[in-house]
Amino acid sequence: MWKLLFPSIAMIAITYAFARFSFGLFLPSITDSLALTERQAGISSSSAYLAYTVALLTSSFFIRTFGQKRVIQFAGLTAVIGLFMISGSYHFLMLASGTFIAGLGSGWASPAFSQVVVTSLEEKKRDKGNTWINSGTSFGLILSGPIALLLTEQWRLAFAFFGVVALVVLIWNSCIIPDKKTEVSKVTFFDRSIFAKAKYLIIASLIIGIGSSIFWTFSRTYLTAQYSMGSHESSFFWVIMGISGVIGGIAGVVIAKLGLRKSYFFAVVLIAASLYFITISSAPFIYLSAVLFGTSYIFMTGLFIVWGSREFSNMPAVGVSLSFLLLGVGQTVGSAVAGELIQVTSFPFSFISFSFVCLLGLLVPVKITTYER
């Protein structure tokens, strides 16, 4: 099993942590180097989310048309091209194009790997396989944090390095991932019946997306503005979050022991607690916040993969894409609301408010209505 999981984890690491999330770590230096306006910097960042959305919407069609292995290769190739384009960017349009191309990979990779798990692993190992593959984001964060600290000013070199690693991972996956053909459902996002069947998954994903958005977007800003932390300390916070996310890879084991419902409620409480603890002016609580958020977020996204895969057992890519799409929509809306709320109130009030938003997730029933089509 691990022969399959290791390259899969690596692909998730490069498509999520390197090709999407690392851009924000280097954005101040990129903005200064290319003399970007705030609007141009915002467009460059949001183009990655736009690409992620487009990829999620097309993922099930691509998997059905080209097969799971080919779609994973598409994901790796776009990460390689996008990262090298960012590295070589000397003007806004090339940068925005690079972030868009780089962002496609994450939207294709997760649904494709959920299909690989179904076709390649025994049923009793699938939850464990899905959640460990999902933890690849954390391994990527662990690597990108120190690189951002060491190469903040040399951002071109950093993205070129990411591109080389992405190329190696693409070749690795091409050699290992099986090219299995299976009969899959023709259901797509444009089939309205899926929204009725997966309504609880959709609501839960949206709530967690909104609630977690403030941490992803403003946690490092909070540390510097509220606690006067320097770049080294805030980068260490980021690395701690990434290391802790690896613990979230045990989601499959926890789900097997506690069940989906109890595991979901447990993760909701941990995410809410992480948002509250960062508001306590004490180093142990601040770093505990990073530990809890890193662990619970990766755990929760792994749980959503399991939930979506069970809901759409004959085409897990649809369930995974649907959940991640709503998670991303929630994060986009939540980030905008969080920015406004911070401006008119304060950082502590905003983080505590979003903690309560997360707790609304406890009201969502966890029910599986297997979709057969």
C-alpha cells in the first residue's frame, strides 16, 4: 500500500503546499520586486482559487474521459509549468497566468487520488489511504515554511526549486500510479440531484470553509500585529502547523474506531478551539493553536474525502470535488468577511467570532445517503 501512498502524498504536497499555499508566503517580496499594486497582488492570489474551482468542476469529466493516471499527470504538469512561470515572472500578466496554471493541479489531484484508492486498495484500507494521501499538504507546509524563511528575498530561486521537485514527483507518480480503467458514474455537478443527496456534506464543508478561512488568511498577520512577532517566529508557527497536520493523517484510523459522526464532531471542536486559543496572550496557547489547527484541518479535510467517497461510492471523485469546492467557496467568502470584521472591530473579537461559526458545524447531522446512478 505504501508504495502507492508515498508518491501520492508527494503529489498532494506539491499541488497544494508548493503550487498554491506557498505563494502567500512570498507575496510581500514578489509585490516589491515586480512593483505590483494591491489590486494586482490580489488578482494574482485569487487566480489560483479560480483555477482550483475550474479544475474541481471538470475533474469527474476528465477522470471519466482520460482515466485516473492521466489526470494525476495533468495535475503534476500544471504544477511544474505554473511554478516555473512564477519563478520567471517579470510582469503582472505572466505572474497571474503562472498562479492560475499552478492552481489547477490541486483541483484535479484530490478527486483523481480518491479514484485511485477505490481501484487500487482493499475496501478496509481505503479510509486510511485517503486520509494519509490528504496529509501531503502538511508535509509540503513543513518544507515550504523554512524555504520561505531562508529564501524570502530570493523568491525566484525558491519557486524554481519547487518546480524541480514537482518535476521529480511527476515522474515518480507516472512510474507508480496504475492506469486502471473502471466503469464510473456519469453524474456531474450539473446534475441537480447530487445537491439534494449530499446536502449535509455541502453544508458542513461550507461552514468549515468559512470558519477556517480567518486562520489561513490572517493568523500570521495576527501574530505580527497583536504580539509583535518577527518573521522567524511567525514562520516557526507555520512550520509547527504543518508538522501537526501530519497527525491529521490518522483520520482514517480514528474514523474506523469512532465512526464518521463522532470523528466529525471531534474535529469541529478542535478547529473552534484553535481559533480561540490564538487570542490568549501566552506562548503555550499560541503554539497550541497552531498544533490544533494543523491537526484538525487536515483531519477534517481527510474526513470530508471519506464522507464524499462513501456518499458517491461509484464515483468518489464527485463527492470529493463537491466537498472541496464548497470548502473553497466558504474560505473565499469567509476571508472577505474576516477582513472587514477585523477592520471594524479587532483581531481577537474576529477570531472568537469565527470560532463560534465553526461550532455551528455541530448542528449538521452526519448522514450517508449512498448515491446510485
